[in-house]
Amino acid sequence: MSAPLPAWSRARVAGCLVAALTAGACSNKPAWLATSPAPMATPAIGPAAAPMVVAAPAAMPSYADPTLAGARAAEERSRAEIRLLQDEVAALREQLAATSTQLAASRAVARPVGPEPTAAGPAPGSEELAAALPRLSIPQATVRADGGVIRVDIPADALFEPKSAGLLPAGATLLTAAAKEIDRVCPGNFVGIEGHTDSEPLPAGPRGSAHQLATARAAAVFDFLTERTELAEGQLFIVAHGPNHPVVSNATAAGRTRNRRVELVIYPEKAPVRDQAASDP
């Protein structure tokens, strides 16, 4: 067994070891640190090593998105509702056109044969007829202008028995006065005889409908005027309106009374003058 080194020797040896270790650390790395491991090669798949491509996820179906599916369903419902409204509007327009046509047809009044209005101005005799209006005075009748004609409105209750075409004696007197005044102020003018009724149904009898009653009353006035007055048959014609043209509402008794009437409509055209000698047998 060797003797231990003195203290000063041990200190010198320790210093030499520290210096040697320090120098080696600065100049050279250990073998196991100096060599880096080689990178691992990626194994090739297939005949050629191609880069790996990661495919993007496929688009999700529309029904998988409740928000998108709900929006599309709402859009389809809106389009269906719009189409339905368009169909309804088209149907309403067709009904309106049909109603307008029927209304125009119901308001059309058969015009007498005579001169037609010219494009240059009103029908011949219009100015004379307008000037004649203030001079017409017929008892129990309302005289008024209506466009290019004059209407003499006579209450039916003053002419006929209730719901009948039988002429009352007072009615005959009234028609005689009306015909005399028309012949005085508007001699030779066409005169339409228009029968009007209210909307009340008629009782069972020979006059089964309001139009039949209106026709019978207009015909009775026509017969009286041509047989008992100066008005000529060639200047008169009849029109039966029935309840189609009320002047007021039929909801009240007074309104129904007002709507039951006979109107003598004076036109500006003159009736053709017939040769009396040629007409005699």
C-alpha cells in the first residue's frame, strides 16, 4: 500500500485534471456527440415515391345543414304562395272583365233608327233638346237631363194599379198631359218608353217576373200614347229594365216606391216623317 500524497501534490493534480477537461470540451466533442444520426428515409410505396396527397373532405349534403334546408323550404313555400296569389289575381281580373261586360250590356238601351252622331260633334238636335229642357212642365213627373237625352220620370203608382199593368183613370190623364207637352216642345223626336220595377217578388199570377211586369206596363203606355194622343207610333219604342236600374236603394218602402216608375226618354233625333197619303190603303 502506497503512502498518500501530500496535500500540495493532491491540489496540483486536481488543477491539472480541471485544465485538461476544460481544454477538451472547447476543442473537441466526444465521439458520441460529434456524429449526428442519419435521417430516416421515408419508405416508397409503389413503383415511384410520390408525395402523399390528403384529399379535401367532400361537401356535406344540403339536408345535413338544418339551417340551409329550412331556408330552402321557406323559399319554396314563398314561391308557391306567390304563384297562388298570381293565379287568384288573374281569376279576379277575368271575373271583373266579365262583370264589366255584363254591366255594359245591361245598360245598353236600344237606340231608335235615326241619324248617327258624327265625329265632328254631338248628334243633330242636341242643342235644341238642351234648350227645350227648361220649357218642359209635366205634373207629377220629374224632368231631368241625362247626357244627350231628357228623361221624364213618372211614378208607376200614379199610372197603374198595384202590381198590375192596368192603367188608372188618373194615369190616363197624366199620360195625356205628358204627351201633349212633349209634342209641343219636342215635336217629332224619338221617345223611348222604359219600364222599371222594384226588387220585390211578384205574387203568383199572369205577371210572373218583374221584367214581364215592366214589359206589360211599357206596352200599355205605348198603346195609350199611340191611340189616344198626338204622338206617332213611328217615334215611340219600348224598353223593359225591370229592377236592373234602381235610382235609390230598395231597402226601404220609400225607396221601392221611387224605383217603380215609367220613364219617357226624349232623344235629339227626329223620327222619319211618313207620307200619310202613301200609308192609306
